[in-house]
Amino acid sequence: MQLTWQARGGPGRQHNVLMELQLNKVKFRHEVYPDNAKEASRQILLVSDVEVRDRLASSQFNKFLYQHSSESRPKQSHANMIRIVAVHVRPDPKLTVQECSLKVTLLPLRLNIDQDSLLFLFGFFTDMSRLKKSKEDGTVQCYTPRHNTPTHQAPVMTVNVAGGSRTPSPEPPTFLIQLEEDANKQDSDRVSALPSANQQLNDRPPTPPIFFRSFYFSREVPIRLDYQGKRVDMTHGPLAGLLMGLGQLNSSELRLKCISYRHGLLGFDKLVTFVLNEWLQDIKKNQLPSLLGGVGPMHALVQLFQGIRDLFWLPIEQYQKDGRIVRGLQRGANSFTTSTAMAALELTNRLVQAIQSTAEMAYDMVSPGPSVRRRVPGPKGKRRRYNQPADIREGMANAYMLVKEGIGETAQTLVRVASEEHEQKGMSGAVGGVLRQIPPTVVKPIILATEATSNVLGGMKSQLVPDARREAVEKWRSED
């Protein structure tokens, strides 16, 4: 793949180990007040939209983090996903010491977490914390993080302008090349300069941590969480390894409660620790049922019981509200029908996926070559995965195309094997090659049938709940 010099990076960079942070419409304002005013300064950060995109080759998720919206909670076009206001005040006009009042506002979040992506982020921030600690200790050292990421890169920014975008040049500018050459020339002198640099860093007075006189997390933030575990890894401990490897969450719900703290905290680290501890304690005490409601097939069962509850409770609630019992019966019947149908579709889809996984495992056992689960080119490569169908008609069309492509690939494989064996061994080799293809040929229709059934069920789900297709498009990675 031809990459620009910005995307190509330094030597040894792995382009299949990547996660992207995308910020849309970032606004920052810094206000400074006179010396005789009580307020010293104010900073306002507004971010319209934030997305963390999963680009790991081993993950099938498309977006790791983004704003959650649905028909019941529509996306506000002019609302900011992140709003941070920091006001620095002077408690004593005679002193230069300042205190900060911090206010944070977030919109609802959606998380799709793959185990490999979680471990990647954990390793990345661990490496960053080690680098920060080495700087705080006053030691100047070259540090190479994981995945062979280059330590020295030129800062790059791509600016979109009205009427188009500025396309970067295929090669780095001359002054950047000159800077890199000068840096390489000074590598030999860097070792001798380390003691003096360390001495200068040690002579500087330490910067006092900022004092947060108050902190406000002004709005409760609901979080919809999906997690996909893949394997048991004991490197992070036996309990954590089992939970990460065997855990499967589907549409679990969490809420970050509002926080109003006015007793003061010294340092940003203590502030983060306090906030995380408050949220964790609230989740442990009040939100474990909603979190465990997404484990395995529990979400479908919860939907089923919710529909049964609405069938009897909504008429009573409507009658108590305005006396319209017929309207309550209609609402209860609609909720019961939708909830039970969605629960039945999800349970059926899980059963179909289990059969498909078993068939794929059997296919890999009886056939040579790469796994059928890998998307690799060739006669044994897996066909392209269709996007979530919009309705049952599109689901039936996708199922038909899957079966048609699968039968064609099977026939091509038989012809190819028979031809190759005939060239090498004659008629006996051709017959033997066809006989060796009988076990995988018997298993292949089961895989095709389960994939086709999944598409039909996906179309029915999208037709019942329009939000399902939009969530699937944002959640799963497409072939493009």
C-alpha cells in the first residue's frame, strides 16, 4: 500500500496495530483577568464529537467509543459531547497562588470493547506513565514503547479548508529532513550531554501541583457497553485473565453519577483517583444488576421479562395518568410484541452463531490450509461479510448471494483439486483428490446455512427496530 510520509511513520512501525482518536469541532478559549480581580483566568474547552476508532487487525469492531443515541434519546445537533470549564481564582490578592474550580459535562457514551483493543490501550498508557515517571525523576533517556513505535516524529497536521483539503506532499519537506540529519549528527554528543542536562533538571524548583477547590460533574452519563473476550491470558493475574477471556457483555448499562465536591483536592492525580473511586463505589453498590444483565444471553431474557411486565403495567400506568385504558393496552401490546420478538431473534441468532462456530471448527479440522475464519484471498478464503440488512427483503437477498457464492466456491475448489491431482498422478490422483474434499464439502453447507440465517434474522431485527441497523453500522467493521 502506498502511504504518505505522515502515515508511513518511522522504521518498524506496525500499521495493523492502531487505534484512532478523532475530535470534531474543537473550541478552546482562554480568558485572563486583571491582577486586582478575584478571578485570575478561565479556560473553556468544547468538543462537538469524540470517537475512538478500533483499527487493530484482530478486532472486528469499528468504533471503540462514540456518542450513544437512539430514537428515545436522539442526538442533539448543536450539543457538545465534552464541555470543560476551569476557573482559576486568587484566594489572597497579595499572593500569586491560584486555586481551580473545575466543571465537566459529558453526553451519553457507547463502548464496544475487544479484548485485544483493551490490552493494547492498557499497554500504551502503561508505557506513557513510565515515560512520564522517568521525566519527573529528572532522568533524560530515550524510551522505546511497545510495538516498535518510533520515538522521534515530526508533528503533522492535516488542515481541511473550504472547497477541499490540502493534500500532503508525498515526501517530507526539506527542512524536516535537515532537522533529522542534524539530530542524527548530534547523537554522538548526546551521551556526554546527559549529565549536564540531568544537573539542570535537578536544579529547577519543582512545580507545585494545582489545588482544585471544587469539582462538579454536572450531568449523569449513561454508558452502553459491549465487550468481547477471546482468550484467557494469565499475565494480568488469574482472576483478571479469566474475566477478560471468558467475559461476554451485550448491551450492558452503566451510569456515571453526578459529583459535587467542594472540600478541595491537591493535584490532578488525586482528583482522578477520587472521581474514579466514587464511580466504582456507586457501580458496585447500585448498578451491578444492570451490568450483569448483558452477560451472555441475559440481555435477551431481560428483554423478554420486560415485555411481559409492560403488557400488564403500562395499561395500569396509563389509567392512573389520564384514565385512557385503551391507550395503555395498545402501548402494552406493542411493547410486549417488540420485546418478545427481539428476545426470540437474539436467542435464535446466538444459537445459529454457536452452530456456525462448531461447523467452522470442524471444517478447519478436516481440511488443510488456512482457517476458514480468516479473510484471506484464495479459494478457501472467507467471503465478504455483508453489512446489517435494512429489512427482511435485503436480508433474504444477502442470504441468497451468500449461498450462491459458497456453492460456486465449493465447485471451483473441487475442479481445481481434481485438475491439479490429475496433472500429477493421473486419473487415480483426481479421484483421490475429490474423495479427500468430501468431508469439508459436507460441512460447508452448514456454514452457508448459518450465515444465510444470520442475515435473515438481522433483516428482521432491523425491520422491527430501526436503531439496530444504525448501531450495527457503527459497531461492526465493514469490508471497505
